[in-house]
Amino acid sequence: VKSRSGKYLYMGGDALERSAYQKLTDWKNSDRRKPLILNGARQVGKTWLLKEFGQREYDNIAYISCDNNPVIQGAFTDFDTQRLIRVFSALTNEQIRPGKTLIILDEIQEVPRAVSSLKYFSEDAPQYHIAVAGSLLGVAMHRGTGYPVGKVDEITLFPLTFMEFLKAMHEL
């Protein structure tokens, strides 16, 4: 979609500002930061927002889609966070540095043990910035695995608000 200024809404750094962006910034800067779950319905912009946030706020991003990815699905044989960091680094060809790299696990509902691993990242490796996204997380996470209650931060992303739309269209 093009705005009046000719910019594409999802095709540029400053073309679309989501109100949840500030929540992500607050999460990044928190002294009590835990792994983040970005909740939301399908197609509300979870992946786009996390990638945009990572590009703006971190030196690099280690992005992994768990959807139809047998390597990542097989990686969660245990919850050894240091081994998992090495796996993430190898899969993305990115050097993962605490506080400098945003680790994004997308479509995490496809790997229930990955959801459980967030507890161990919270306890054993809090220096790493890890954010996950997926559709229908609230339902899918409970199948055959434990939800890391109290060990994660959560943000819910809703569809574009009218105010966000107006700003994107440069009407506000």
C-alpha cells in the first residue's frame, strides 16, 4: 500500500510506526529483561516488527524460522543454553553477542520444546536478548510441554490501530 507521500507502508524504516515499538525498547533496556514472547493473531506484523526493531536497535539479528525447519526442530534435545546459542549462530551465520544481537525465533509454536527452553534462557543466560513470535501461541504452547510462567516477558501485538494507520498515511 502506498501512502500519499509515495512510501510503501511495509517497505521502509520510517514508513510505519507501531505503538508496540516503545514496549520493545523498554524491554530491551530493562534491568529485569527476560526472554520475550510477542503474542498476536496471524498477519498483524509480529515478524516485521521484530525484524525492524532488531535492525534499528541491535548490531545484528540472528533470525530463525521454526516453520518447516527440521534442523531447529531437532536442536531442542536438551535445554543447554550455551549449546543452543552455538546452534543459533551456526544456523544464521551470525556471531551472537550478549546485548548486541537480537535472537528471533519465529513461528515458535512449531517447536513446543523451544517455548520451554525460554525458562532456561531466563535462568541460565539472561545476558542474551531473545524474542519469539508465533501465531496462536496461547493454544499451541500448552500441547505436551510446559509454559515458562514467570520466566518470560510478554507483549501482545494487535492489528494496526486507526491512529497508526493515519500516521503511516501521513494524515496525522
